[in-house]
Amino acid sequence: AHAPVASVTEDLSNLADATLQAAVEIGRQDLAARFGRPLAPSGEEATFAVIAMGKLGGRELNFSSDIDLLFLYSEDGETSGDGAKQISNAEYFTKLGERIIHAISEQTDEGRVFRVDMRLRPFGRMGALAAPLGNCLDYYEHFGRAWERQALIKARTAAGDIALGNRL
């Protein structure tokens, strides 16, 4: 039996979302044990969202697609760890992003889950792997080119803090 293309692309996109959510949760558990929780200046926990762009954002993923991602966090601050184990939120969320990319795209004997492309983030390859919401908004308002703003049309939150992603 054959499934309609739209059904297959949506199922593949849902698989990518679930895989990303699992990678976020595992990465946060690992980092929390080493550095504590990322905190905003208010003392509330800073949150993280994985923004799907391109085909994944539009739920049009096919078997040969890579996944275009943008990593976003709510606020700068520091983790709750003590002394040497305390790091900035920028460093914490960069480490989280690196773990997610590794978990999703590492080549194993069975292959890899998905290829990950991070080039659509603000400032492309030169930009931070994970950026606070305010910096992203500032980038798209003042520096983003027309095609970068147009790429946001398909953007959606694939994993992490859905409300944060929706604010973008």
C-alpha cells in the first residue's frame, strides 16, 4: 500500500520533532547535573526552544532532507551551579545545542537520524549557535535580509519551550 506524500512528509516531520524533543530533554538532564539550571536575572529558569525552519518548519520533510534549525533561549544569565561549575546561559545553551546536533546527526553503524543545518540562524555560520530571544528579534528587525525574514514564514517551534518559540 502507498501512503499519500503529504502523510509521509508530515510523519517524517513528526519523527524529527520527537527526536529533537528527546535530545533536548537528555541534554538538559546531563547539563543540569554538571552546571545546575540556567537562570534568568529574575531567578526564574531560562528556557530553550528549537525552531524548525525550511522543510521541517513546513512539515514537508522527505527522506533526503536535512533539518534546518535555529536554537533560541529566553534570557541571558548564569546557571545555578556553584563556583567552577557555574557558567553563563550563553555557554550553557551553546553546549545544549551542540549535544542536540551530535545526538541527531552523529554517524553510527546504523547511519544517522538526520543531517542538521544551522546556517539559517542569525548571522549564519558566524553567529552564535544559540541566541537569546531579544538578540534574534533585533537581528531580524535591523540586520536580517529579506530572504531571511521570508524564511521565518515556515518557522515553527519543533521542541522545547513552545511559548518561547511562538514569541519569536
